[in-house]
Amino acid sequence: MFKLFSLSGGISAADGFFADGVAAGLKNGSKYDIAFIYSETLCDVFSCFTNNKFDAAPIKYTKRLIAATKTDIFQSNFILINSKNANALTGKGGLEDVEMLMQTLKEQYPQIKNPTMSSTGVIGVRLPIAKIVASFELFDLYAKEGHKAAQAIMTTDSFCKEIAFEVECKSGTFKIGAMCKGAGMIHPSLATMLCFIATDAAIPAGEGNELLRKALNETFNAISVDGDMSTNDTVLLLSNKKSNVYDKEAFSFALKEVMHKLAIDIAKDGEGANKLVAFEVKNALNKDEAKKAARALSSSLLVKTAIFGEDPNWGRIASTIGASGIECSEESLSIYFNEICVYHKGNILFDEECEKKAAQIMKKKELCITCDLGIGTESFRAYGCDLGYNYVKINADYRS
Amino acid sequence: MFKLFSLSGGISAADGFFADGVAAGLKNGSKYDIAFIYSETLCDVFSCFTNNKFDAAPIKYTKRLIAATKTDIFQSNFILINSKNANALTGKGGLEDVEMLMQTLKEQYPQIKNPTMSSTGVIGVRLPIAKIVASFELFDLYAKEGHKAAQAIMTTDSFCKEIAFEVECKSGTFKIGAMCKGAGMIHPSLATMLCFIATDAAIPAGEGNELLRKALNETFNAISVDGDMSTNDTVLLLSNKKSNVYDKEAFSFALKEVMHKLAIDIAKDGEGANKLVAFEVKNALNKDEAKKAARALSSSLLVKTAIFGEDPNWGRIASTIGASGIECSEESLSIYFNEICVYHKGNILFDEECEKKAAQIMKKKELCITCDLGIGTESFRAYGCDLGYNYVKINADYRS
């Protein structure tokens, strides 16, 4: 048995962790654009990165830290994060910039050990090194300003994404806090997803990466943020073991809760999005097929624009399922908008009254579209959003 | 040696073929919405259909005609086409509607042999049978009104798509004419592509389907209109052999010319699109990888919205290549907007002057974005368009 209690403080909520956001002038005006996470003691750092072939310089640097340990983790007590510039496709120079920044940090703050960084923003532009270095002197390493850090990593995000829990379990109490950024969750979008999680739970070094991958598959990967992604996607889980408490069941539950909440926040904050839609594919032949179909729905332009138009266009839903390459048949398929069934095992129930009810559901801010394939037992739920004028506006203007 | 001469007349240009469009009241007002193609003599009909699991009733019907011949073709002298209603996901009743319409046609016009039909429009609504049957008496089987037929099959198309050639070759002269519809060419779009080709060339029964598939791969499939598609996609090639002429080289060249022109028309007419963009991926490891990367570019939302914003955002181009799952490396990649190189084998050339030139190219109505992977010898060119406010408007409003 275990209990979760909500905490404020986000990424700096867990004991021994500190964080802050400062304004280095990368964003216009006095907005925060540089964040850091600092731990008094060295942490084990578990990680997942993008599969994009052109992984950004900070990812290359972090992978080198991992490679040096000859394990699948590394140890660090400091993560630097900048927004506005991805430091991707910047070649050898981009990597040297990271090396220089890390060296400068260590020289300026001797308590910083084996730091690394993450970046998000425009691709193919060298980092404004001087501005970033100048910001270092603004750092108060013992600040508990998780909220400012969460603001500093935002790009096209329309709201700040953070969460923290205290967890009571048989062996004691631990804390877990997190922040993330990501808004262009539209697969095959390339908008970066960065997620940082800091816990004082004493995760065994050999278990963290597996727990992280498992939680990732059921949370961020359900919102079309997955391997087929940006140059910069990164999830880091820092464990300073300060609580001396570890309960695998409780920790993996809490980790999933944290990542689920952040993933839903990203789906809600789809660039220019108005609606959060859960696409549930039920009774598929197997899990992979359920996932494939659910993600085909959440990424279909025609489905997304119909949702924007508040049109219960079940034909586009059906056609997307048919085109997704999975096993299915007209005679066993059923389609629901929330609880309203519009198509049931080959029979079109979409008369005037049914359409009226479905149209009411489409007006909601959050809704669920269910496709029951009726041929197996496996299910998957993907999250997506509508695609409207604002998506176009944001993405046509991004660099300016 | 052979020569191509442009002809007017579209689908009814070839000898012995007739076509017309009539207004049956499926579209609002007096717009053409029913088309037919008629041949004095029986034709061999070669065909390609969607891979969508929920293929529409007219496709199921046509596949049954093919199955009955125990070959991969069928013979017919009449094709009926309606727009505004896809007759897809309409179950047993939808198929019975097709059977009834074909039966009625044969009874009303005894010269019609083994007819079939194609449909395009909204999914999941039964055909307005009475209106369609009533339109049959408007048919003038000997009309040479290919242009009206091409208008009748349009849905969200903003212009009519047709072409015809007379071909002179060693063994004589033949004609080939065609029409198609398709506008939502955005992969993974589900907007239907219908294409009809009528020729008096004497194509051997065993060769037509192979020629058709080959031309399809190099034309329509290059504009993201492929297997992963709508419930109704259909390409039919009718050969009445009236010219008694066949020259394989000349015919396959002419067929490809016809289909290339129509495919480009579809790309140009991407729903709400302003620009036609060729995405050329060069020097890939193999053809499949070149195609995969080119199509990843032509279907990326972020690339498409950047094109709409006339932003030479080469970072999104590079990132899309990196995410496409193909073999590539930063150090060997080069990116061009038309002739302007913005990134060359790991070096960013995108200074102020370069950006100014690239931005000028982005203002053009037609442009080419080239990614030279620099690791092999194979190339593929995909065609795409921008994604702007009008795409959203058209697709949010489609059913109304």
C-alpha cells in the first residue's frame, strides 16, 4: 500500500534538489530562458533520448558522459537547460560550445560535478555563448524555484508544466517532482519534448532506466511523442537517494502518475489546440495493432481538422482505421463519441438524432472517441488534439 | 522513336470513347455530379485500388467483376462515376445499391455491357439512388464531353484535371486521354483520388496492369497518394484496341506522361494550397530510403506550415530527414532551396545574405527543396504543397 500527496515546488520539490530560472536575453524582454537543476549530492541520472539521427549537441555530450561510465547511466549534480536555441545540426562547433559551457560552470561553481545540458528551440543556429555564460552569475544554487525553471524551458507552450508528489509507502516517505516542456505534440511533429524528473527515492542504479522506459511507453508515447521525433527530445530522471526509501511498486506508480500528468498537459497544449481528445482503440488483435490504430487517429490531419470543426465525422475515423494497416473488418467495427454509438458492427446508427447528440459531444473541451475493433482483446489509448488556424499561425511564424 | 501531340477532349479524346457529365442533384444547384465513360466496343480494363481495409462498395463490386474472369482484368464498355457520396462503410446495402444501379443501366441501355462504377465524397451515407437513376435518362452515350465528365467527378478540387495525347510511333498512331480528381493530397490524408484513362492503343491483356503499376509508383505515389489511403482510390485504364497500334515503349512513355501531369495537378491543387514543392532526396543508400525521406518531407506538418509562412526553415527539413528512419549523417548532408545551398556537409551556410536569397525562393509559387544525403547514389522526388488556413477551413467544414 502507498499514498500520494500533491506537493508544490515542481522539479525542486524533492529533498536536496534546487532549481531556478533566469533571464539571459535569449527570449525577448525579461522572460526566463535559462534553467538549472542542482542537487547537493551526486545523483544517478537515468535517461531516454530521441531516435532522430541528427541528435542535438547537448544529447551527444550527455551520451558521451554515459559512455564514459561503461553502464547505462551517469552521475551528475547539475543540469543546465536553455530554450530558444536547440543547438542541433551545429556540428563540431555546437559540441564545443557545450564543452565550453560545462567547463565554465565547473570553474565558476566548484560544487558542480559532471554537469550536462539540454536545449530546445530553433535548429541550426550556434548558441549565444556569451549571453549564457553571463547568466551563470545570476544562479543561486540553493534556490527552490522550480516554477521559474519550468517557465524558463517553455517555447511555444502556452502554460507551465510541473507536478510533484510526496509518496508514503511501507518503508517510509519519498518525494518526486518534475517539469516538462512540449506543445507541438502533433505526430509526426518535430517539436521538442524535454522532461526532467528529480526524486529523493533511492532507485537502484540497475532499475531506473527500465522503469523510465516503461512509464514513457504508457505516457508520452501515447501522445505521439516518441522515437520518431525532434533532434532534442530528452527525458532525464535524477535520483539523489536522500530519502533512503525505495519501494518499487510505489515508485513506479508515482513515476507513471507524474509522467501521465505531464503528457496530458502536453496533449492539452497542442500548438494552437482547443480540445483534448482521447482516441481509444479496443479489442484489437494485439497491443501493437491497437497502438498503431490509436496513433493513426491521433495524427490524422483530416480527423484533427474535423475535431476543430466540431464535426462528428465518423467516416474519417473509420477510414483512418482502415488505412492504418491493422487487421479489422467493417462487420465487427463499432465507433463511439463518448458514450454515443454512431456505427455498430456494420450498421450506421448516425441518424438525425444520433448526429445531434454526437455534435453536442464534439463541442466539449475534452472527449473520447472509441473504436471497438471487435476482433481481439487488446486496447490502447492515445491522446491528441484538434488542428485549427492557430496551429498554422504558430508554425508558419515560428522563427520570427 | 515516337512523338506526342497534345489533344483536347480529355477522357473522350481517344477513338471510340465517349463521356459526359450531368447534374443529378447530388451537388447543390446545377453542378455536374454524375459522369460516365462509354466505349462502342468492349474494353480490357486494367486497375489499381486502395489498400484501405474498408474499401468502398463500388470497389468491392469491381473486384468481383475481376474475380469472375479468373484473370487480373475485366471487360466492360461503361463506367459510371458519382461525386458527393463515397458509398463506403455502407455495408451490404451499399453493395446492393451498386448492383441495382448497374442492373438499371443495362436494362435502360442494352448496348451497355458489364458496367461498373466509382464513387467519391462523404463516407457512411447510402447513395441517393433515386436521383442517380433519374439522371440516366439524361445520358447521351455518344457525347464527346470529356470536360464535363471531368467536372462531374470533382469534390474539393479547385480546377478540372484532364489531359490527352496523340502518339505517333513506328507502327502507327494511337490516342490516350485521361481525367482525375483529387485535391487533399496531403499524406496521411484520406481524400480520394480517382483516375480514369482511356486509350485506343492495343495493349496486350497481360501487360496493362504491370505498366499501370509502374507508372503509378513514379507519379501518383510520389505525391503521397498511395496505398495508405482513402476508402475509394481507384485508377482504371480502359483499352478498346481501336487503333490496332501498340508500341510498348511509346505507350508506357505516354501513360507515364499522362499520369505525371495529373499527379502534378493534384499536388498543385492540395486542399487550400498555394505552392507546389518538389522534395528531392539525392544520393541515398537505396531507392526505398530516398522515397521514405522524400515522403517524410512532403508530409511533415512543420515543413508544410513553414512553406506556407514562406520561411526557409532548413532546420525543420534536416530534422525531418533525421526522424525519417533512414541512414544519414550530419557530415554528409547538404540542403538546397532551388539552387541556393543553405547547409553543406556539416557547414551552416545560412548567413544573412543566404537567408535573403532563400527567402526569395520561398516566395515562388513552385520551388524545389533538395536534400543531398551524400552517402549513396539513389534519388527520389516527391511532390507536396503548403498547409495554410484554407486547408483547415476546407477540412473543418467538409461535411457541411
